[in-house]
Amino acid sequence: MVGLARYVPPTAWCTRLTLRCIAMVMIWNQLAEGDGDYCAILVIINSILQIILYSPMSLFFINVISGQNTLTLQYGKTAIAVLIYLGIPLAAGVVTRFGMIGLLGRKRFEQNFLPYFGPLALVGLLYT
């Protein structure tokens, strides 16, 4: 997410907020000592719903409800932006998790990889 947020143009404030929001849910859950697995499942479901529904909803609100002709969104460009900024981090997280579990085994993944890699999420959040 950090790498993607770095290349988001400053005018795309909505995308930057979405990236921060997803990361904040995970960080606040960690700070509150919540159930990390449950939080991860909710974030994944939220990301998938955003990937599916963001484009049609944004087109509906901007093109139909606003009633203005000065700004029109195209479905293809909106869908590609959503896939880039939400789909890539989601896919990277899934590939990292299952790849490292397959490479290290679940026990070593949880005991060695997560304690080292997990705190980097806070650094990534602060960077964005």
C-alpha cells in the first residue's frame, strides 16, 4: 500500500483515504488487542465489496444523481483504478500469506515471520 500511495496523484484524495482507512482498521485492531483473524476477514470482505461496488456506485452518484455535466466518469477507468489501488494490495497480502506459510510452515510463519513483518504495517501506515 505504501508503494501505491506514493504514486497516487494528490488530486486523487479519495484513493489515498481508502488506502489509509484499510490500514487504520488493522492498526486500531492491533492497538486494541482485538482478534486479528476476525479483523482480517472483515477487511478482506470490505475490500472485495469495494472492488465490486465502488465503480458502479461512483458512476451512479457522479453521473446520475449529481445532475451536472461538467464531470463524467467512465466505468472502465474507474474500475481499473479500483483494481490497482485495492486489488493489488489485497492480492499481494494473500500471496504473501499463503506463500510464506507454504515456504516456512504455519508454525514458523507465526513465530518467526509475523513478529518481524507485522510491525512494518505501522511504519507503512505512518508513511502514507
